[in-house]
Amino acid sequence: EKGGYDYFMLKEIAEQPKAVADTLLGRIDEAGSLTLDEVRIPASVLREVDKVVIVACGTAYHAGMIAKYAIEHWTRIPCETELASEFRYRDPIMDPRTLVIAISQSGETMDTLMALRHAREQGAKVLAICNTNGSTIPRESDAVLYTHAGPEVAVASTKAFLTQLVACYLVALYLGQVRGTKWGDEIQSVIRELSEIGTQVEQVLETMEPVRELARTLADKNTVLFLGRHVGYPVALEGALKLKELAYMHAEGFAAGELKHGPIALIEEDLPVVVVVPSPRGRSVLHDKIVSNIQEIRARGARTIVIAERGDTTVAPYADHLIEIPATPTLLQPLVATVPLQVFACELATARGNEVDQPRNLAKSVTVE
Ligand code: M6R
């Protein structure tokens, strides 16, 4: 059932282009409008929403962090993303104009379930983004948008993450469409690019051999750091989480802008640091800032592993290892930038002799708080 792959994780990484395409299927019409009839929250209610709160755990939380950037940019509705396990304990402020989005692959994560129950008690509307038909979280929500990743068996989430991102983008764009906010050329071109993103994920998968080779050379390291900015920051966190889970290594993700506020003290000779570089088009200020971050850490001896858009010539001189990804709109970059990090973690785990599909101490779904 592993379809010729050694591990479910490898199979699931390879299935990502299809998972992404399946999650888009039937949801964008020929005119480039979104048809999310399954979101059974009436448009009149969605038009009144004045705050979006996203709750999730682990990898799904990272998808939620990325969704915040998209929702605020495309809809101008204030959005916060919170760890489900923290949410209800701070007595969060919600009312019927709050839209809560609960993201969960399994649909059974107890922390997320308790957060959404709390939200509904306060009168908020809850939309689930879920991969498992008929599971508890969608059953207890007002509406559900299913991700169509297919069953995910490996404990480390891969294809579910990419489809959660797609679902989040769809919800963000749909909210924009329903409310008519900023509904212009940018949105239309994003929808076009989103509908073709599976091909780009495929391209990334075809170029992963050097990433595997690199990972094998790092098997005896103790620490790997990950840096990103903007949507690259949650990508860095996701890269670090994958490495912890699979390789049992000390891995930390940082917002690159935080470097000089502390983490730069960790940089030492030959320390592997993975940096996710935003597109030099789009948010070019961020791009230039991260290039100087790379220079700073390299000057202190770090071994820089740089994930950057193909053709981004400015970063090459400072990259000990350059991993190129296709050009995408800034907000969509996580869909292609995360893939090398999954491959990297999987290969490191294998090189260290770890059990890839069933990492120690972890369960696929966490049904206790
Ligand atoms: O089923 P869920 O999406 O609710 O699970 C949330 C987390 O437990 C999950 O993403 C976990 O962090 C994965 N093992 C990450 O690879």
C-alpha cells in the first residue's frame, strides 16, 4: 500500500501535486470565481464578520499562521491565529460576528475541538477545514470545507498541510469575493496562479535529489536553525517541526527580523541555517532584508542553506547550498517552499536510522488535551 515507496511519508510527499489539485477541483469556475457552496454559512453572515480567529495545533497551526497573512491582505478583516491549546484559557473575546476557523487534518484533535466548542458557546460561527469526512470537528462546526488530500498515514503531516493552505487561500479569497473587498486584478491573477500551483509543486519534487544529498551530509549535526519572514516565517517553523519530529534534532524556526534580538548568539562555525527567501518581486523590502540577514549569519560562520526563487541572483553569492523553487505570488510561496523542508527532514531521519512513519513518542491524532 506504500505504492513502491519505502515510507508512507515519501508517498504522501509525492502525492502533493494531486492533493492540491483535488482540493481545488470544482471550487473555481471558468470565470475565475469561487464556488464554495459547501460553506453553508450564508453570505449575509460572512459580510458581517468583523474578526476572524483561527485555531489549530502543530502543522495545522502553521497553515493557520499563513492564512492570517492572506485573510488580512485580501479581505482587510482583522485575523488572529492561536494555538488551540491556549485559546480558551485566556477568555478570548468573541461574538456572533466572529468567524472561527478550526483547521485539523484528523478532525479529532481534542485541543482544537475544545477551542471550537468554546467559540460556539460564545456565539461565534465556526468553519472547519478538515481532511477526514464525518469526523468530530466538522460535525460540531457550522460549516466545513474539506481538504481532499486523501488518507494521510505518516505521523508527520505533509500533503494535509499543503491542502490546508489551499483551503485557507480559498476561504480568504471567498471572503473577499463575498464582501467585494479589493476584488481586482491582483485577486484574479492569484486565483489563476493558485489553480496552476500543482504543476509548480511537481517541479519542486523533480529537483529534490540535491536536497537529499545535502541532508545526508548533516546527519551528525545536533542543531539546525530555520529563518523566514512574512509567510516564510511559518514555513521556517514548519521546517523545524518536521526536523524535530522525524530526525529528533534540535531545530528552531525564527522570524529573521528577530535574529539580532537574541537568536544570532546561537550562530557558530558550520551551524546549518536554512533560510526561506521571499520573492524579489512582490515584497522586495523583505527580500533585501533577508539577504542582509543571510550575510550576517554567514559572516559568523553559519552554513547557509537558502531556499529562493529560481533566477534570484542576489542570494547566490551568500548561499553555501541553494535550493531553487518556482516563482509564485508572495502569499502562495509556502506551497512550494515547504516541500524541500519535508524532503530534507525525511532524508535526515532516514540517515539517522529513525523510524520515518512512526516517530517515537508521537501519535497521528492527539485525542487527549
Ligand atoms: O489532525 P490535526 O491536523 O488536528 O493534528 C494537529 C497536529 O497534531 C499535527 O499537525 C502534528 O503537529 C503533526 N504530527 C505534524 O507533522
